[in-house]
Amino acid sequence: MTQTPSTSQMHLVASLHQYGHHAAAWRHPAATLRNADIDYYVECARIAEDATFDALYLTDEPSLRQNVGHYPHAVFEPITLLSALASVTRHIGLIAPMAATYFEPYNLARQLSSLDHISSGRAAWNMVTVGGDAVASNFGHDRHPDAAERYERAQEVLEAVLALWESWAPDAVVADPAGPTYADEGKIAVVHQSGTHIRLEGRFTAPRSPQGHPVVIQEGAYHPIGRPLAAARAETILVAFDDREAVREYGREMKERAALAGRDPELLKIITGILPVIAESTSHAAELAAELDELSLTEIELKATQDRLDVDLSDLGPTDLVPADRFAGRGGRADVVAGMIARERPTLVQLLNRISAGTHGRKYVIGTAAEIADLMEDWFRSGAVDGFNVMAPVLPSGLRVFTEQVVPLLRARGLFRTGYSGTTLRDHLGLPTP
């Protein structure tokens, strides 16, 4: 029987975002300008797997950035890239972001099931609903739908995808050449799904994978409209909070919702983003962070922030304090940023530096390896989170420093595994096979 991780140990995910999560990462001397080179991603994947991370988290933007003239853009399509990484790794999970807003459920189910089979049960679907009008245009839509419509469609798409994955009984494949019987057709259901946004009738092409089906992950679920769906169906939620009590309260709410939906709340994992800048002293770490800030393009970041979060900051000077109410009440990441502004009262330049660092409400930690390990231990042992999505400001160097300096401290404190005890992503996360 496959062992599952101890509940006293945290989960770690390695986030792969272009050259790093800081907007200026591509300009930093430590960056490796190989974004369109598969070897770059292979290097990052092997660093994370050697450190026994639970999974790789891949970011994706299915439309070209308006500021691509000054910032790099991701090149590879997620399923294709993760399938390639599956062939050069053996244990680490592979999280694919695929928008339920625009992809049809049958294709989603086939692509993700294929990744799960190719990787021998290491795939996860990050079911996102994000986008924008530029994404909508790329997929032939006139506009990006509002939150209510997005989550209504997401509910229908998710139910259809799960029905397809579960349409083959676990023992449907007989594989008896003498019979000759490959599969018991009576154990392969016809899937009927019909709703406001989708219609589907047919039989799925693939049997169940080694982990039953890919792990279902939802990123964010900040919007009140999306929380019921995440609590009822997501197995892991990736969030962005820079305050321990805020993420603890969020996790408590989501696990209570999961219990009301008839689920075991302890099987819903809450994993928050952390952006660590690590050095041998706190002052040196601050200098490294300042180096990145100096490489940021403030005017471009200001425009991107206004466009991305639908706020107007044009009346503020560089040293003016940013009013939290400019962001509050807009939902999603904007509300998270509003909370950070209320606590820290940053100037416009300070806020833009934080956003350039890739935080958008995530915990930005500047310090020694021990200080970062202390914070992670505090958040984990207090029950605020089940683990962390490690978002290195510069890749691959920042991920390597984290694995070489912080991971050994977490292991010495009994907070993180020293080796993989299972083979599937469900094994790593301690989740049951559906």
C-alpha cells in the first residue's frame, strides 16, 4: 500500500513563470534568457524534483501581453510543455492551467487525461476562469464574461470533465488476448451533460489513469461567487495572501464550506504563494531586492496595474500614499492588494515595486534562509496553510537557492519530506484515489 505524507509535513510547489516572478527578472544578471528553450524548463523541473517538491506549477497567458515590448511572454502551451517535462522527471507533479472559460470539456478531459497517463499519475488541472477581452478575442468571443457567468460555465465544464474521467469503471480494461476482450463495454458509460453553456453526449476515449484522474486544483477562488464551487470540487486551492490571519480565516471558511458539501475538510489543501529573496544576512537580502526594484520599469508597471486591476492611479505622485479604497470592493486580487495597502500604507512607488515583485497579495519575504523557514514554520504550524507555492523572483537561480538553503532547514525541523514515499501526485498530497 502506498504511503501518504504525514499531516505534520507541509507541501511545496515550485512555480515556473518565465524568467522568474519579479517583472524585472529577465533584466537581472542571474536570469537565464532561455524562455523558448525546453532545457531551461528541464533545469527548473530537476531542481524542484531533486528537492522532492510536490509539484511544478506552470503559469500561462493565452494572449500576448500589451507590454511585450518591455517584458517577455511565455512561449509554450502548457500541456505540450508539461508532457515534455513528464518524460524527464519521475515523481514531481505537473499542474496545468487550463481555462474553463474558453476550453471545451471533451478536449480538456482528453488533454489532461493524456498528461496523467504519460506521467504515470502526476497531472493536475488548475481550473482557472481568468482572462480578459484580449483572451476572449483569441477564442472568438466578443468579450470576457463577468464573474457570475464564468463560474456558472466553470461548474458545468468541471462536472462534464469529471463525468468523462469517471465514465470508465476502474476494472473496465480486461486486456485478455485469448478472449479476445480488451475492455468490458458495459463498464464504459455514455456521458450526457447539458446546461446553459455546454452540451455533451458521447463516450470517453481513455481509461482511468494510475491516480484515478488528475487532481483538481483551483487558483484563487477569492471571489465569493467562486468559493462554493472550489469548496465542493477542488482538491487543492492555490491562494495569494500576505497576512497569516487572513489566509487562516480564508482556509477556515473554505474547509467549513467543504464540510457542508459533504466532503472531508482535511482533504482540501490550502497552499499559499511565497516570494523569497534569500541571502546570508537580512541587509544583503534587502540589497538584492532593491537591485530588482531598480530594474523595474515604473511607468509601464503603473499602466499594467491599472489595466489588470481596473483601477485609476493617475492622480498619484511617486511618493503619495495609495488609498486602499481604490482597490477595495472590486473582488479577486484587487481586494487582496487592498488589504496589503491598509496594513502597510505604501507610497505609489512602493506599491508598484511590490507588484513588480510578482506579489499581487502574496507573501514577499526578504531575509536569511532561517528567517524564511521561521515564517513558513509559523504559518504551517499555526494551521493557516497546508503548504507553499514557492515563487522565485529570478529563475532558475532563486529556486536553486531556496532548495539548497531553506529546504534543509525545513527537513531538519521535521516539516518537509526527505524523499518521495509514493509515485503519484495524490500520494504526495495525501489525497485519496477517486
